[in-house]
Amino acid sequence: MWKNKFHIEAEKGLVNDPNGLIFWKGEYHVFFQLNPKSCEHIFKNWGHIKTRDLVNWEKLPIALSPTDWFDKDGCYSGSAIEKDGKLYLMYTGNVKNNGTRESYQCLAVSEDGINFKKLGPVIHNDDIPKGYTRHFRDPKLFKKNGKFYMVLGAQREDLTGTILLYSSEDIFNWNFEQEIIKGNFGYMCECPDYYEINEQGVLVFSPQGLKAEGIFYNNRYQSGYILRGLRETGKNNFTELDRGFEFYAPQSFIGKDGERIMFGWIGMPEELDHPSVEEGHIHSLTLPRIMEIKNNKLYQRPHTDLQKLRKNKKEIEDLEINGEVNLKKFNINGTTYEMILKFENINSDLILNIRAGKKNKTVLKYDYENKLFILDRENSGRGYKGIRKCALDILKEIHIFSDTSCVEIYLNNGEEVFTANIYPEKDDRNIILFGNNIKAEKIEFYEI
């Protein structure tokens, strides 16, 4: 009942962090943390799929399994890079002996992109610099000015989180360079990423232990970014990437047309109370998002390849909203779909209920007076509840992808994004608008 139709997930077991994202030899490769045996956060493998168009995916054999002394308790997160025509994976080998954690940064290599040979650790547990604990993981590789670099999540001995920078001439021999963030970012920083868009640096990471501040940092853990150069340690203006409920451990790569693409995990560590567990599976990855910088802010918009999912277009123009408008009368409703709503000059509150039925509804609201956009899943069916908000001066567009048990909501062409798991009933299919003197300039609806 809860299997998603067009989001990446496993047939069975637990999916979490996207890993090893790369466009290599004409194909996109996506790896991800996978426990194929159960929904628990144990026995972490690297699941593997590939595609030529980010829509039609081919399942491949598991790329990495925890079978060696340096990764026996989990092949944890990492990344991919091409070198000399070969595909290399770098990941954290997790080892626990009598309750004591060890951490190894390991390499694996493939010539065909399917079969991988482990090369073992290139940074050993005993190589961790002084001043840091064994919470030392999630290497993200990249190349800059002919040299290889790696950012790593770490924890200082005073139990605060940070990001470390390493460099290498050959990806086999690594030199510790420096911390690249200062200040208080909770007790651990996971899953770092660094890239540049039009020469503007972007540092992405997932801090654990940030305290909620009003409408900010309301999830168990956060994922966000700082716009800054690689070594600009003074800039700490951390901004959340996604304002919804389940979004963590994002990773990016360069697509076939040079665009920066990101996947995230539609999940949250330490939260396993989802109805899909009853069916033996849990969590999925986000849709691929193109990352851009506008007005000193990261924008995220659905990748254009996703338009290949569209079927049976329906369109409404110049819809006047006064009171309640159930789009069912236009034959617009459903469970799995894409919908784009464009508005003119909203000057009062707007409410949009999706996946609505007799008892359930997922509420999207624009609070005009307070300039807030609100996602309310208090009545979204089974599963976790809650309300999330973001500041939004003007609402021009709502772009929704609704899958069986998750939604992604893009506002104003990616200015803000909300991602969430929802678990309504099968017949909760209505889409209902509420407002006073509001015009929807255009509504586009596509079945998926």
C-alpha cells in the first residue's frame, strides 16, 4: 500500500543516505545506504542503480557489503570519482569492537561500473588527527585545480561537530589540511559536500544537535548550507535546504549537461515509526534537483528529465477562488501526480488541501499577513505528525510531486522546498483550494 511509484526506494529493507552520485560513461549512477534484510539501521550496504535519463532506472547488484575487517559493521556513506577511466568509491568502514568505534576511510574500484574491488583503508583509524573522536566519516571527493580534495564529517574531543578538509595528488595518499568550519554546529556534522556554482562556493552538511529557533531547526537533525569558499572559515550563515519533515544527508554531482544535481534522503535518523515498516520497507530518496544560486540563496528545482513522467495533461486558466473549490469537478485529483499552480497578486490567505478525503488531508497554507508558508500534516493519515513553516514574502507558484507515501513541494521555482512522508488512505485523492478573491492564473496537472 505504501510503495512509492516514482521515487527511488528498495523492494525490501531500509534505504538512507544517497552515496556515490556520478555521471560516468554516459550513465547516471546512484548508490545509497541499504539494509536489504530489515528496516533497522544496521548491516549497511551500498545499493546501486543506474539510468541514462534520471527516470528509467536499472537495478544493479549491491556494490559494497560489510564483509571485511575494516567495514564489518557497515559500509557507511561516501562518494564517487573518476580517475584514469575507472570508477572509484570512497566510503567509511564502520567497526565496533566491544562497544569501541573505529573508523576507516576506504576505497573500492571498478572498470565496468558494476563490479567493485575493495582496496581497503587509505585513512586508518589511527590516522585520525589529534583533537577528534572516532566519529569521523562520510568522505565527499572532488577535484579542483588538478588536485583531489575530500571533506569529512567529524566530531571534536569536546563533543562538537565540524568539517575537515583533506587533499591528495592521487586519491590513495591523503594529507590533513584543516578544519573548514568554526563555531557551534551541534555535536556532530555528517555528510558534507562542497561544490561551486558560477565560482560561488557552497558547503553543505548535516549537523546533529542544533536547538530549534522559532521556525528554524525543528527536525531531529538538519541539513543545510553556507555560501562560502572552501577555506573561508569566518562565514557561518547556515541555511536549511528543505523546510519539510524528512530530508537529510543530501549529496550532489555534475550532470551530463554540466548542471549541479542533488539527491537527498526522505528520512530522518532515529525515526522508524512509519507504517511502511509493516510491509518490510522504509524510506526513499528525493527526486533529482537542479541546484542554482539566485540572490545569494540556493534554489532547487525538479530536474527537467522528470517531465518524461508526465501523462494525461489537464489545465485550468484564470480560476477564480472564492470560498471552496474542489478540483475534482475539473477531473483533477489523484494519488501520484505532478501539479503546478501559478498565482497573480495573492493578497489574502490561501489554503490548498491535497490527498484529502473524509478524514485525512495534507494542508498547504500561505499566511498572507505573516508572510509564512505552512505545511501541516496533523491530519495526513498515519505516521508522524507536525507543522513546518518558512518565511515567504510573495507566493507566485506551488509545484507539487505527490507519490504514494511522500510529497515534494517547490515554491516560487525552488526558492523554498518542503519534503515529507504522508500516509493517507487509498481513496484520499481530492485537491481542494480555499481563498477569497484569489486568481489561479494557471493550474497544470499531470498523472504519473
